Amino acid sequence: MAPGLPTAMDRPHFIGIGGAGMSGIAKILAQRGARVAGSDSRESATAESLRALGATVHIGHAAAHLADDSTCVVVSSAIRDDNPELVRAAELGVPVVHRSDALASLMGGLRAIAVAGTHGKTTTTSMLAVALTELGLDPSYAIGGDLEGPGTNARHGEGDIFVAEADESDRSFQKYDPEVAIVLNVELDHHANYASMDEIYDSFETFVGKVVPGGTLVISADQAGAVELTSRLRDLSTLKIVTYGDSPTADVRVHKITPRGLTSEVTVLLDGRYLTFTVSVPGSHYAHNAVAALAAGVALGIPAHNLASALGKYTGVKRRLQLKGEVNGVQVIDSYAHHPTEMTADLAAMRGAAADARLLVVFQPHLFSRTQELGAEMGQALALADASVVLDIYPAREDPIPGITSALIIDAARTAGADVTPVADKATVPEVIAGMAKQGDLVLTMGAGDVTDLGPQILARLSN
């Protein structure tokens, strides 16, 4: 049985409760019986889903939103010190708890699987959540995106397994003590928090070092950063390492990936036997995520053939190559990709799924720091599209950096031979795309910001 509610969490207040990570923790606490409250900058479907669970959600940030009897205030690294609710918490002496500590407390006493990596965390965590649920194991899970089936990013289950997306961006994944850790890949990102690859490796090594004695690390045998991390691991006496991938030395070897339109058929070699299953999203990177999920479940003692069948029930997660609709022969698909590796992978996946279609991309860069460091690579990735529209940078939690604009990406894309149209006014994008799109085209809205809102607007404009 799953444990109950941590005492310090019985009346939590979340600042930024609508965020992907924060809302998941809030939902689980509400389902465990906590009196949950919080605030967010705007109304959203997430806010409504929290209210449906009994949570109080305020729109806007104000000191008065924090109840005097709150037992803690939960924050993420994006919350600034001058937030009025955080200031009020200090005045009242209410303890401030980081999101990662709150999540760690929810995992206490359970068999935890923590999914880490620069890319693919949400998809892999989702695959595990769906498969374990399908097998009747009733897991708890906290994911950075909403599952297509259940339509939620978190759930309190009565089983003894907790599957969590482990965020490396602010080193918060170092707080967890999983029985199984997954490392999908290791690349330089989150430049405001990491100055070098050595810092990234050190951070991931600390994460792996928190695996409980006798636990398992599932790690890519192909991706260069993951291979380097494996070579750096020192104390392996209490850790079992299971590698997966195309490499002939992988413990779980990918034998073949066969594209089937917007799905893939995957065959792996595991313990001397071939196992074939279906992944309901296109692209080899998603197939590899499924193999990582398979290896993690086997590490918990779940029969591989049962897991393989259950993984076929996964139908996707919102914003991960999610089909938003089709009008007049034009399909609109949404992608969360915002790092060059992710962008390249998703564009290649769509090329493989619809080789004869023209691919039109609406790309919104995410963060000034990421654009400063990786803008050239983003532009090169866009060369895989037939034509692209590039928006202004979505700042999220960051202040502008002088001289850093979308022009860095646009110039690099044009140098790589890409057809790129800069658009400063996001509201005009549906009209721009309507002038470009023809029957049979694929339109991909891409980025981690509010570019996702454009999908329905583009469909509405195309219908006219």
C-alpha cells in the first residue's frame, strides 16, 4: 500500500501551482487528503483540474492568498525572492519547501523509478505510468506533461511503485533515492545553472549515487554523454548497471525499429530472446525511450513480455508530437522540442512518418540563455523543414540578455539553406501559415512556450 500524507504537507500552499511539475505534486497531495491551496499567473485547464480535486487556486500573486495556517509554502526554482506570497511566508514563519523536496517526501516508502536525461524524460515517465497502470499495479506518478489517455500529469495510486520525472535543470533530481534510475542522455543545457559539461556530469553522477543499495541504473549505451557518464561512475559495488540501445554490447539491444506511419514496431534482444512490441508515436528516439522504460520495469521484477504488451497501450503525451487536428488535408502537430537535439529528432521523426509531405514549422525559441548558447544549432535543425516561421524568444523565468534575439537562429538557419520567415507578432501566425500551407502539408508548432496555443488557431484559420 502507498504511504499516507507527510505531516508537514497537510496544508500546503503552492506558488505557481499551475506549472507542470508543481501541479503534479499538488494533485497527489490533494488525492492523499491534504488541504491544497496555491496561486498562478493565469487561469488554465490545470487550475480547473486542481479545483475539481478540492484545491483552492488563486489567480495572480498577492500576500493575502497565503492562509495563516498554511503548514508550508512550496516553490520551484522559477519563483523569485520578491514574490509577495514568499515574502508573506517569511513574515509568518511558514517553512518554504522546494518542489523537489516535496516530491521526494511523496516518494518516501515506495519503490521509486526516477527518469532523468536532457531529453525524453516526460515521454519515458509517461510510458512507464501507462504500462504499469495497464498491468494493474496502480502506480503513483508525477510527469511534466499530461497523458493523452488519463489526461493528467499526476496521480496517487495505491500500489507500491512511484514513477517520477527527475529534473536536472536546477540539480533538484539529486534529492531523490530511487530503486531504479534511468539516464536517457546527457548534454549541456540549462546554461544559467551549468557552466560546463563537467558540471553536468558531476550533477548526474550525484543523482546516480542516490540510487538505493542494490538498485539499478538503466542508461543508454549509444548516446555519447551517457556513455561518458557510465565511465565516470566510481563506486559500483551496490549498483547494477543495465545498458540499452543499438550498441551490440547493450544489455537490452535494439534489434530493429520498423516505422508504421505514426507508430513504430520495435524488436529488442533481451536475455537471449527477441521481443517485439508497438510504440504508438513515430521516431527512433521515442522507440528508444520505450526500450528504456522496458528495461526499468524489468529491473523492478516485472516480466518483460507483460511490459512489452502494456507499453503498446501508450498513446502519447500532450505536446510530444501531438496531433491537434486536420483541415483541408493539412495536419497540425504540436511539439515541445526546444533544444537542438530534440528539434532534430522530432523533425526527423515527422520526415520518416510522412516522407512525401512538406513540413512547415512554427518555432518559438525558449529562454535567452539557451538561445545564446545554442541558437546556431537551432537554426541548423530548422534546415530539416521545408519552411519555418520563427517567433520572438519566449522568456519564461529569464530577463532579456542584450543582443540575444531570434535573429541568431534565423541567420544560422538561412546560412544552412533554410527557408525562414521571422514573425514578431504571434497573433499573425495563423494568417502566415494559411498563406503557405497546401493540401498534404504537415504544420509543426514547436517550442516549450505558448506556441502550443497556435495549433487550434491555425486549424481555425485553415478551415476558413
